[in-house]
Amino acid sequence: MMDGSAPLTVENSIREEVDDVVVRFAGDSGDGIQITGGQFTLTTALAGNDLSTFPDFPAEIRAPQGTTFGVSAFQIHFGSREIRTAGDAPDVLVALNPAALQVNVSDLNKGGLIIVDEGAFTDRNLKKAGYTTNPLEDNALDGFRLIAVDITKNTLEAVKEFGLSQKEAVRCKNMYSLGLVYWLYGRDREPTISWLNAKFGKRLEIANSNIAAVNAGHALGETIEASGETTSYTIAPAEIKPGLYRTITGIEAISYGLVAGANKAHLKMTFAGYPITPASAILHTLSKLKQFDIITFQAEDEIAAVCAALGGSYAGTIGVTASSGPGIALKTEAIGLAISVELPLVIINVQRAGPSTGMPTKTEQSDLNQAVFGRNADSPLVVISASTPSDNFEVAIESIRLATKYMTPVMLLTDGYLANASEPWKIPNVDEIAEFPVKFLNNSDNFSPTTRDPKTLARNWPIPGTPNLEHRIGGIEKSYDTGNISYDSSNHQKMTDVRKNKIDGIANDIPLQEITRGDKKGDIAVVGWGSTFGPITRAVQKVRSNGHNVSHIHIRHIWPLPRNLETVLNEFKVIIVVEMNTGQLITLLRSQFLIDAKGLNKVSGQPFKVSEIEADILKAVKGLIP
Amino acid sequence: MNIATPPEKLSVKDYASDQEVRWCPGCGDYAIVRAMQKTMADIQAPPEKTVFISGIGCAARFPYYMATFGFHTIHGRAASVATGTKLANPDLDIWVISGDGDSLSIGGNHLMHVLRRNVNLQYILFNNEIYGLTKGQYSPTSKVGTKSPSTPLGSLDKPVSAALYALGCGARFVARGIDAQAKHLPEVFKRAHEHKGASFVEVFQNCIVYNDGVYDHFTAKNVAADKQIQVQHGLPLIFGSDANKGLRLKPGKIELDVVTINEDGVTEADILVHDETNKVLATLLAQMEAPNFPVAIGVLFCDPAETYETAVNDQLESQKRQNQNPSVNELIRSGATWTVD
């Protein structure tokens, strides 16, 4: 709900001031909804609001037009306060066809505003969306405010002077609706106009048509306003730490983080991937950044991708591969090889709803078990997770640091929500991030490929091309001392132990677990990992403001776990573990620490709502009252 | 001042590692590793730049026995690891060592792609028509009817021809050798090494334990001359103990015919001359089988083209030239930014 309602005058008109708003754009998957959302995000960021976005699109590229399963949506939550989630329920729904209304209207807050393209509510489209009567004409939308405009017709009218084909002209209707929403929140159209000019510079008629559509949508708002039919709003800038900002998606943050990490390690990167939703975009992004000494390779399959990345590490670059759950499953054997030969490797898992193909464009965090345990034999590796879109940047750097320092594969867990969502990011100065240059072995005195650093237990890294260091490595068990093949039983025990101890020891090289929000001791700790960060922290903030003694603990390092985590958790009477799976971190915590944690789990393909977590916390609070 | 001392010439022995060889006594692999060590000495391969990468199987133990760099990877995936290694460091000289199961069953996909991409490496497939390391199951190159632990009544599926598969995948170099041909095999390896691009070599290798004598019908001393044809670019395709048999095209057909010179009016001028740049001829030679045809040995096809890692690194270098001294700070500041005071 929109909080607050102090009227104030802006641009000679009365605008109602609100603290935060959730807007959802929805339409056909070919309607340019994601572009509309992206533009609104940029403009909102430039206006100084804090924000969080959630793009939600179907797996089908162009599902049959007008159908409910072809609806693409983009939600943005923005405000004058700190914004941590994309919002539980929209205050405003822009529906470009009946299917978009059908799919989304039940999510809308009571009293919310619906903007529809009346022109798209034809009998045919209504039928396709499953409506037997026109919701604009019966009482289906009672309790909501409605702006029904023939957006299609108005758009065609606005762009007709530029001579586009009918198809091209209709495509401008997303910009018309964007213009209307710009008016609603008093947004500056200029950033979008410059963007359109830059994007369609070579086809001026398209740029001009889209600009005309934005302006026409905005003008319509002014007309409605003059008639007094609808209120417009203003949202004051949020209190945001000073600095230089941009919006960033998780995919961009991972990709840039990998570039920065390789840079800090003084290594070239060999990135090998195979197309899979939603991880492919990392390959796309890095393919445009070859100037940073990045070899990108689209392999013939997931197995070849991880093997080529490992081959890259063998040659002395940092090998990186990215995929999603089913692809990670295929890479498993090669990851085991990387563990056995102790070469660095970064494996990114952009988790999605499963099992099997599951729901490729929907988010979930159900690959934790796969990451920590999903290999044959005792084969430990490092698992690290990102909690917000921009957090992927830091986590990617940390992955490369740990992989190279400890000669181990590192699994980076992110998810479909984090990958596609965006948020404002205070751009760091990369020069301030510590370097961790890799030193290859070049001394052949007493050489063995399994000689270890006594402190980290990492083996040395002799790379092909170095004279006098010729040696053989492989997946067969090797002698602790010489690296030669060994089937000796006590040696296998020793090697298994050293592989385990090496990874366990990394707990001493990662930050101690901190309390994300709240006190160090109290009634309830809400524990999370990954993309549940936003909703948990907001829910905890809300219950704390009502006087409840609740803290939020968000875990980045899944394996090894932070060395003080057990002590931290023991300071609370009740531990709730919030996860978008049926209980994976909770199993890990229970088995490691013998704690009686309770789970709050959801696997709907949609992120948690703040209210869902809040309700669960309040239930636990009640349980504590004697 | 640097005074360059002439490097010591490395001998065959210098390329043998100190590891105990663990193949069965009498295995054809011994001959192949010796042929390879001889090849290394002949070309004076720098050991530090030479890398043997293998998958899984008997053949895949090969890298342990070479005093070079070696990586024994996982079943079927050596080609993929090798591709990544070559892309990351094109200066390395990479030999992939594999078997018929490793290359044509579990790793068939990767073999296809390393060949079509034309990654500059040598791919040596030891074909013994059997799974040795898992105790004798039939393989994708076993003849129909092969009795094995998994096919006690005889195998039913038709075999794949390694050389034809390679040609079909777009290999630019396809050759064949025989394990026991101590003189010829190093020559084939040297040709493979000279060729820039993916060089595919099928070595007919005898498994003394599970498939002994599978190639005797063309490798045994008493039949070799009549049942093998050693092909050489520019020379007529003549074979036989009396050197009077030859290959020609059947009149009016794209089909080979075995003929005898000085019989039925056939003269030496009628015999086809081997042209290793001709893919159609290479295909015809590769598909020759006993008993009607001799088995073609030697370089069947060699037609170089730009290598993959060269093209990949050219793209990379051109991007680096166009964006010199790229800065991560600039990268993350590109696009729309705003300042909060």
C-alpha cells in the first residue's frame, strides 16, 4: 500500500505524496514489457528513489499472442525509504491486454489503480484470456480504480506522421503506456528520449515514433488530470548514501565481478558455457569484454563447457563456467576431477525452479544440496551465495580469490530472480579492492605437483610451458608425496583427509558471521541465504519496529560455514530458516550444529512476500508467549 | 650478454617418464608409446610445451608414460579439456590420446566438435574394437556378432568407422596407422604433428587379452602386403606382394575397384594417384574393408584451414587493440549513472 498522503504542489498541479509504490507492467511477451520496465527503472533511479525490480517472463520466446501463458511482467518497487524487495503486491497494474489483466489482477492491492489498453479488449482477446464477459464492462474490477484508454488507437494516431508499418506502429504502445505512468509519478521523460535516440539512431522514424508515443501517453495523463478524474503522485528522493550510482542486474554484476576478480588475480579468464536459461546472459556479457583478456567459448554441451574451463585452468588461466541446475548436474563428474587434480575453477549456478527442466524462467534456491553434496565420493568444494543483484559482484570476486588461493572449485549460487532483477548500485572503486595475484610455480627444486602450502594446504600450481616441471595429473588417486598414481590405502585416507581439511580450513579465511539486522541475542533469529535477503530483512525491520526481539542472519558462505555461526545461532530461542526450497539450508544447519531450527519454505517460482515472512515471525512470537 | 648454449639433443629415452608401465604384457599400446617417444625425439619436441591429454580407458594411461606434461581426465572428455587448454595457451603442443569407446561412444560428441572446430592438436584414437579396462565388452567399432560379456549371443549393432566419422565431422587431417609398424607409425604421427589443425589418427591396436588378432586379416605378416595399401600423396594407389594390384574408379561410377596391372588390359596409367587433398577420394579409401578391399593405411586426407584457436585469439587481440588498457572501473561506470550528493 502507498503510505502517507500529504498533498503538495508540483509543476502547478496537486500531487499526492507517497513513500513507496509498486508498479507492475504486464502484456504479451512480444509487447516490450521488459524494455518498458527497464526504462522506468532508470528514470526512477535518476529521480533519486531507492528501488528494486522483478522481471517475470514466460519461458516461451513468443507464446501465442493474447494467451495467459504468454504474459510477460515487470514489477518495480520504488520509494523515498530504503527498498529491499520488488514489493509484495502492486499498487498499479498496467495491463496491455485481457490476458495480462486476468493473470495479474488478483495480486493487486485493494483500491489499486489499473491502466488497461481498452482497444485490446476485443471479443477474441477476451476469449483467449478466459473471460466470458468484458471485465471493463461488468463489476469484475469493483474496488479498483480504472483508467481504460484505447492505447493501441492513441499510439497509432500519435505515430502516424512517421510512416511506420502497422506492425511497427503498434509496437510503440509500450512507450505510450510508459509515458502515462511517467505522468502518474511526475517522472522526467528526457532519459528515455535520449535512450530511444541512441538505440534507434539509425532509424530515425522509429526513434521519433517511440518518442511521440511517450509524449502522447504523458499528454493523456495531463488531460485526465485536468478533468480531475485521477490523482497523480510524487515520491520524494530516498536518503541514499552519497556516491556515484547505476542500476545493475545480477547478470551484469556477476560478469563484471568475474572480470574484476580475474584482474585482481592477474589472470586471463577462460569462460566456457552452453546456452541455458537463465545463465546464458553471463556468456553474452563476457563475450563483449574480450579486451579484458577473456576467452569466451560456447561449447557443444555442459560437460564440454566445464571441461574446457578446467582445461583453461590447467593452462594457467582462471576457468569459469556457468549454468543452471540441470546443466550443473551434467558438469558434476568434471567438477569431481577438478577437486581431484586440485585446480581452480569457478562454477556459477543460476538456480531455477526444478526438478529436471522445471520452470526455467522462475526462481528457486533448491540446488544447495546439489552444490554442497552433489558429487560421488567425499568431494568437498567451496559454496558461496549472492543475496542481492549487486552482491553478485563481490561474490564473483571472492569466488576467484578462494579458487586460486586454495586450488579448488568454487560453486557460486545465485538464482533466476537475482540474475534478472536490478537495483541501484553504489559503484565501488575497484582499486580499493585488495589484489590476490597468483604465483605459478617455476622452481623445480624437489618438485612434486602435490607439494602443499602448509598453512592453506593448497597444492602448488605448475603450468604447462614451464621447463623442468613436466608432470602428470589425473583423476586417479595420487600419492600425497609425489603426485604419482597410488592405490595405497593409507595414502587414500591421507588424501581424502587433506582435501577435506583444505576446504574446512577456508572457514578461517572468510568473514565471521554477522547479524544482518537486529541484536546479537534475542528471541528469534530469521536465517536466510541468497535472494531471500530482501524480503527477510524488510519483514524483520517491520516486526522490530513493532517492538519484537527478532534478528536477521543472512549467510553468504554456505560451505564451509562461517566458523562462529553455531555460537551466533545459539544466542536465540527460536531459529526460523527461510528458503525457496523444501528445507535444504535447514538440514545443513541441523546436521552441523544440532539446532532445532524451524523452516519457512516456498517453492512457487515466485520470491517470498514480506508479508509471508512477517506472518511466520509473528506466529513464532506468539508461540514464545507462555 | 646472453650466450646461448646449443640445447642438448633429446633421445627417445628422454621422452619416457620414470613411471612403471601397467599395460598387459604384449599389449599394442607398448608399441604405440614407443612410436610416440621416437616421434618426439625425431621432431625434438620441447617437453615443457608438449601436453598429452587423455580420457579413460587403457589408452588413456598413456600420458603417465611420457616425460612431458600430461592430464588424465574423465571418460570421453579429453577433447573438451584439450580445447580449453589450447585456447588458453595456443603455444602448447597438444596430443589427445583416446580409445574407441572413449572417442566414439561416450565422447563421440566432443570428438565431432574438436574436429569441426579444427583445434590445432593431434587426436590419436587407439582402436582395438573392445572395452579392455572394463574386461572385454564389445565397443562401438566391434563387428556385428562380437561375443563379449555383455553380448554372449553376439553383438547386434553395426560398428562405426572411425575414419569415416572423422571425415564426416569435417576433420582436415585423417590418417591411419598400425601399432606394430614401428617405422611407419612415427611417420604418420609426424605428419599429424606437421598439420596445423585437428589431426585425426586412427591406430589399429591389438588387445592381446580381450580381442587378440582382431586385425590379423590385414596386419599379419603373410597377408599384410595384399590386404593393406599404404597410401602416399602423389603416388599411384598400388599394393600387393607383387606390387601389381591397384585401385581405380569403376567406369561410370564413383566407386573403387581393385584391379591387377597387366590383366584385362589394365595398365599402370589406369591406377588412381593418391591426392590427399581430395575428400571424396579419402572417403572412398576410408570405407574400404576386407575381404574385397585392402585396408588403407597412411594419410588419407590432409587439407589445412585456419585453426580455431588462431581465430579465437585473433578476435581477442583485435578487441584488445581497439580497447587498449581497459579499466574495470570504467567498465562498471559505463552506461547511465547518477550522483547522489
